[in-house]
Amino acid sequence: MSLNAASADIPSLSATSYATVYNLFSLVIASMLFTALFLLFSQRQVTPRYRNAIVVSAIVCGIAAYHYFRIFNNFEASYPPGATVDSVHELSNVRFNEGYRYVDWLLTVPLLLIETVAVMALTRGESKSLLVKLVPASALMIVLGYPGEISLDTSTRLIWGTLSTIPFLYLLYVLFVELSKSLDRQPPEVVHTIKMLRLALVGLWGVYPIAYLFPILGGDFFTGEGGFVLKQAGYSIADILAKAAFGLAIYKVARVKSRLEDPSRDEEHAAVPTVDGHASGSNGARSADERVAAAGAVNGRAASSRRPA
Amino acid sequence: MSLNAASADIPSLSATSYATVYNLFSLVIASMLFTALFLLFSQRQVTPRYRNAIVVSAIVCGIAAYHYFRIFNNFEASYPPGATVDSVHELSNVRFNEGYRYVDWLLTVPLLLIETVAVMALTRGESKSLLVKLVPASALMIVLGYPGEISLDTSTRLIWGTLSTIPFLYLLYVLFVELSKSLDRQPPEVVHTIKMLRLALVGLWGVYPIAYLFPILGGDFFTGEGGFVLKQAGYSIADILAKAAFGLAIYKVARVKSRLEDPSRDEEHAAVPTVDGHASGSNGARSADERVAAAGAVNGRAASSRRPA
């Protein structure tokens, strides 16, 4: 009995399949890189309490952008162009390395949980109690999936896949039972969004095990070129939703909570970094005092001499 | 009698060994680069007194990211793909240069000691007294290890390894005897963490001499492909823990101490550095006092002189 589910390497891609995957990978790079920049440059739209959640969201998108740069370059090296523009792209001697995705997830999945807990702004004790459960369980889920992913053997794939499901179920328990207790204390304006975020998180994670099972599903489609394109499309779209769109939703929650907790703060109170990074912090709606402080922030020395005695 | 312990160059790597090392190096790059960015963008979450420790931690991670970019590219050049994706990767005419690691350590190890002393916020005299001992001793430790690392001769390796151990033992003495006197004056909330940091520092350094001894241990495993992969994995994981995780722990200590020393400061008081590092520290909700202090924080000298009497 052959346990070899499929060759993981697709021997060739049509010009259309190649272009589809290529464009998708580029879409992911653009989405991740510029969501990261948007979030970094928008930190000051939320109160300091929520900035850690925004910076972590930006870091997640930055890490994903880095990995998609590598995946993109690897893809080009693995499937170089043929004799003409219409030729199939034959697999070169460079393997298309799915392992990068696991490296990405190992870093980003725990961070996604950290940003979710951070935006809830729980007490230190509650946050810590959730994170010591969520972070190790999520890292374990990724680590246990890796040996299965790189194996071509169906049994090996199933065993590691099953092991990886155990921490996943534990994550579901923590997110849907333990975290729910804290949800009652969130402002009603954001409870729905946080619930949706939680659902999106685990819903999107569902894409990954489905792609993982493709070689086991077997058949010409799932183990061939069509399955490869579908898998890369699935991963790419799931990554955009689970990291970039997710990060923007976190930002939205932080904005709403900032406004509720500090009604004086609204879009009026944000300073705008200009191209060279100096803060242009003056704004018609501000008091003279605020404008002076903003100006002083650019030039620390000057500000220091103006401290009230 | 041959004193040649082993050829340092591994003639070939299997596709799996190659992929494992490749993914690990990429993991280190992502961890270091994004920890550096996170720390730089989160500086203002701590009081000015601790920002130097955070910036130095970020610089350590940045230096390590740079060296791992070089190591990654060197690895690709040394072990190019064979005829097919499953072929072994034969050593090319480009040597895999372990010397990079020593260059990295020569810069980062003294800086790790500097960030550890900085986060303790001792008096100037105490800090100086510790640093004039720790920094030269740590640089000497690395410099003395290098001639042994590049030698294939067992005696040479042992001699330089032993010489390198002398400053290491002196570092242990300074860290565990002299630094302990200052630990009594740290807030109880962070004493445990600082002790763990110190232990992590020297514990993780233990990985490096073990890898150094591989060629001396001899045997097919330690001098062959398996030993090579294990050594690269050990270095990579030790580097992530000793630099990125260590930097985040320093940040944690700085956050706790900032909160204890200035209870009015919590997540509430952070401003955000813009691209070139100028703080845009104004904020509608702040008191004039706080705003000026935030502005002054850009210029550490000024801030320190403005402490209320």
C-alpha cells in the first residue's frame, strides 16, 4: 500500500496559472506592507492605551510582507519562464518552499492573539491569564503542523494534523468560554465587532487545515496544478483577511473605544506626521497651549525651558 | 599524529537539511528585524530614563538581522540547488563563513550587557563601574574565541577556547557577585525578572561553546551534516532568545519600572516617534506639565534636569 499521497512538487504551471499566483502574491505584499505603514502612521489616532495593539497589528503585517517577499522570489525561481510567453513554466531545480508559511504563522498567529487581547484593554491580571494560555497553545498548533506539511506520507500528515488540532481546540475553548467573561465589560459599541473579530480569527484559520488536507483528498485536481493554484489563492486571501483586514478592524475598535473613553479626543486631536517625519501638530481647533507644546515636541530643548516653575 | 579534528566544510546537504537551515535563518531575520522595529516604535511607552535601554535593545536586534541577511545569502551561495528539487545541495566554491557570527557577537554581546545595566537605572558611578568591567571582558571573550573557531586543529581550538573562557568566568563573577549588590535596590516587582534575564544571558551563552566543541567531540554526527544542522539550529534559536526575546524582556522590565516610578503614567502617557524619531508629543487630553515633559523627553539631557525638586 502506497502511503505517498502525492508529489508535493507541481511539475509545471500554465502561463495563466503562473500569472494568477504571481499577481496574488503581489497583492498580498502590497496589502500587508501598506497596512503596516498605515497602522504605524495612524497610531496617534487612538489613546495611548490602545497603541500597543496598533503597533503589534502593524508588526504582524510587516512580518507577513517580509515572508511574502521571500515567497514571491522563491516562486519566480521555482517556475521560470519557458521558451515563449505562452510556454508552460516548468519546475526548476529550486523547490517552492511552503515551509516559509509556517515560519510566518509561528510569529504572526501568537501576535494576532496578543493584539486581540490588547485592544480589549483588560486588567493586567486578566490579560496575562489569557495570554499565558493563548500564546503557547497557538505556537504549539503551528509547530505541530510543520512536520506533517513537509511530509508526503498520508499517515504522517494525518498524525501531525491531529496533534495540531488539540491546541486549536484548546484555543477555541479559551477564546469562546474564558474570553467571553471579559466581553461583558466591553462597551456595547464594540462588543459586536470584537465577537466578529474572534469569529473571523478562527473562521479564517479554517482555510489552513483545508489546504493542508489537499494531498490527502487526492484526485487529479487537488494534487495537481488546479489544487496548487487554489491553495495559494486560499492562503493569500486568508492571510490578507486574517492579518491586514483584521489589523484594520482592531484599529477601528481602538478608535471607537478611544472616543468613548475620552470624548474630547476625536479626529481633531491627532498630529499628522509629514513626509520627513516632523510632526505638524498645529491645528485650528487647538488651544495656544497645545500648539506650543506640539511645536516644542519637535525641538526638545526649547520646550524644556518653558516648563512652569 | 593528526590533530586535524574535522573538515569544517560540510561537503553536501540533503534537500531536507537545506530547507530546515534555510527556514531557520529566515525565522531569525524576521524575528530580529521586527523586534527591532517594535522596540523602536514602542520607546515612548516607557519613561525617558529607560529609553536608552530600549533603543540599545533595538540596535542589537537590528545588527543581528543584518548579519543573518548575510548568513542567509552566504548559505544560498554555498549550497546551491542540485539538478532537481530533491538533489543534495553540494558545497559550491563559496565557503559557508561562520566568521560572521563572531563579528555579530563582537558588537551585540557588549551591547546586551549595556542594555541590561541600563534598564537597572543605577547611579552613574555604579553603571560605569560595572560597564568598564563587563564591556571589555565580553569583547575579549569573543575575540579570543575567533582564532579557535577558524582553526581546524584540535589543540589550537582548545587553547583559544580556554583563553576565551577566562573573561567569561570574570563576566560571571561580575554579573553574579558585583551586580547582585545593586539588585537589592531594584523594585521587588522586577528583581525576579532581572535575575532571570541574567541567568538567560549566561545560560544561552552556553550554547555557543557547545557548538564550538562539535569538531572536537568528533564522530560522524558532530562533524557531519547532522552536526551542522544542529549547530545552525542551536545558534539560531539561541540568538532569537538571547537578543529578540531578551530585548522584549528588557522592554517589559522598563514598562513595569516606568509605571512604578510614575504612577500617573500608564499606557496613557505614550507618544509616538515618527519616521525620523522625533516625538510628536502633544495630545489634547494632557496637562501642560505632561506635554512639556513629553516634549523634553526628545532631548534626554533637558528632561533629566527638570525633575521636580
